[in-house]
Amino acid sequence: MKKILCCLLVLFYVLSFTACVKKEEEEKPKVNAFEIKTATNVVNNYMDFIMREDYESGKKLYTKELLGKSLDFQLSEMKIKGYKVTESNEVGRSGVFKVRITRTSMDSSSSCLDEYSIKVVKDGAEYRISEITNAPQKEAFVEGIGIRFRDKKNVKTNLIIDEAGFPKYMYSRDDGAQLYKLMVPLKEFGAINFSYEGEKLAISTYKTNSFIGVVNIDESLAVQGDAAKSGAQASEGGGSGAVAKEKPIGKELIPIDLLLNCKVEFMTFSLDEKFLLVQYTKKNIGKCIRVYQVDNGDMIPINFEKDYPIEKVQIVFSSFGEGTMIYEVIPKTNVSNSETDIIGKWKLDLKDFTVDKL
């Protein structure tokens, strides 16, 4: 009986010890495990550097192999003004991220939507970017009196919108009583930029004032347009003399605003594409921003020109986050000591439209 009891005690001890060891092993952090969250932070930090054109800081996140392949080029006029991580996959001890990037020209009316594939590996104790590839998605540019569209690597392009597609008159959002319907400037096109899905294009025109609008793109209209054009050409061959007008793939234009005495520098969409940020320069004032709701063109209930002493500061866009926007208040030379508390970065909540100093 005693032998049986002893055996049971020994067995109980062994089982208890084994369970404790197993529990400790489960609770012990895996030193060599790959953390996808940490890799995601690396990608976001890298894209933030690139958006600010701080390429040297961005290169510090490369592996030695990738750094050896990077070269220094002259800065491009096509600037990244927005990015969105659309997909992340953990593959062994690495992570692969798909990132949609919108580029807009600061010198001409052009925009590109690209997709980066960024691979992050664990290099010792650190996470570094080992590979970056790019796949073009969409391209928009001005040609003649219209804006044209190219899908991926296609040679053929399609008309998005021409002069006929713009309203001739509209009200400025600053005209609260809607008394003065002003002519839409059509002398020249201004800044344009894609949404992350490529189904919307923010457009602007300029002549003293700036018109802002958003075009919804329907690529299926290109096929319909080709069919109609072919039919008209057949009629022309039969002696009717009909000349087909190219059918635009811009399905709908949402007029956003008419900025008085302003020129648009660039525009970019929020991550959910519900809001449009417009960075503009106003004569005798300087840089400022406005944020609009894309679906109806209404301005959010924050007027940066009125809420800040715009004669003493400039306001510039920094970045969009999930449901937030970061902007920076930069001083001019005549800021007093009592107003220095507004200088710096601020975060705008896009749900309740409150702002907090960072």
C-alpha cells in the first residue's frame, strides 16, 4: 500500500513539474518570433519619411543589401501626398505589405496611383526593409482641353473630362447667402490627384480663383464609347459625314468649392476616401487648408482661416490616419509670445471634428 502511495506521489510530482515547465515555455516570449505589428510600424515610419522627402532617414530602415542598391537621384516633381496600407501578410520571418501611393505633380496637372510591395525582415533584433517593388495602377494627365486616363501599362488612353463637362457658374462656399454665382475659371488646369481605389479624381482649374471638384470614374464607359465611335465611323464611311465625339469616362462631377484669390497646391483624400484635403495659397496671406466631404462637397465645420490668426501663421497638411488628420501650424515672423502655444502639430478627429495639440 505504501509502495502504491509513493508511486502515485512521484507520478503526481512528475506531472506537476512537466505542466509547470510547459506553462513557463508557453508564457516565455519567443525571442526570435516575427512581430507583424512591429513590421507595420516600420512601413508607416518609412512612408512618413518619404512623404516628407526625408530620404536619408528612410534609408536608415533598409537592410545593407537594399541600401547598396539605392542611388541618389534629382528630386522628382511628382510628390507623394498620400499612402494607404491595403494588405499585410506574414511569411515566415518576414512581412509583405501592399501600399497604395498617390503622387501629384507640383508643376503640371498630372497624377499617378502606384502600388508598392514592401518586404520587411527581422535583421537580428531589428526590423528592416529588404525589398521594394512598384506596380503602376492609374495615371491621369492633361492633354489639350481635357484630362486623360491611363490604366496600368495600357498604351490606349481615355478622356476623363473636358471643358464641356465643367459647370459654367457656381457659388463659393464663402458666400453663405448664395448671392453671387461666379464664372468657373477654365483658363488652365491646376492640381489633380487620385483616390486610393482609383475610382475618384480630385481636379482643379485656375484663373485668379480656383475651382475644385471630384470626378467619379467609370472605366466601363470606355468600352461603350469605343462602340459608339466605331458606329459613327461606319456611318462616316457610308457618306453621312458624322464625326464621333469621344465619350468621357468621368461619370459624375461633384463641384466642391470656388476658392477666391487662391491657387491650389495639391489635394489628397482621407484613407476612407470620405474627405478631401485641399492645400492652397491665398494672396497676401500664405498657405492654408480646407477639408471637404466628398459625397456632397460640404466643408467640415472647421474653418482654419477663421479659427487661427492666419495673418500670423501658415497651416500645412501633414498626413491622414485612421479617422484622423495631422496638420501643422507654422509661425510667420510677427507671432507674439502669447500666441506661441498654437504653433506645432495638431490632430483633427474626422468623426466629431475636434482638434487636439500634439
